[in-house]
Amino acid sequence: MGTVNMSEPNHHPHLKTIRFAIEPAKIAAFKAIVESYDNLATLRTDDPKQHHLKLYFSADMETEVRALLDSLRERFSIREIAR
């Protein structure tokens, strides 16, 4: 039986993630926009060398999170990454 890393937010069964990349110069602005939506999602760095980020959110907020990403996709050149 494996161990669960409780410091990693993905240990909760109702938590979903989206992994993506954006240009480094745009990360701070993107983070500010995401954080302006109270309790929508949490943004974390997944791979700092490749500028990969991960959004963590409640499964029942997936429609809203995807809508936000879609609305920002062109402005921030968001590229989703499969894992």
C-alpha cells in the first residue's frame, strides 16, 4: 500500500487539476486574475524549469474553471499539458 503525500493538494478525492504552461513573464498577471475569484482555484508551480503550472479546484467548479481558462487562453498563450 502506497503512502499519500498530504502536502500535495491532490490527496482529496473531489479535487481536480489542470496542468498547463504559460510564458514566465505572464505568470504573475495570470495568478492575480485567478486569485481575484474567491475560492475558485489554487495555482501552484508544477515544474518551474519548464514554466508548468497546475490549477487545483473542486470538481463542482470545473465548468467555471474551464470557462475562465478559455477566456484567458489567447491572452496568456495557455497550453494545456497532459500528464
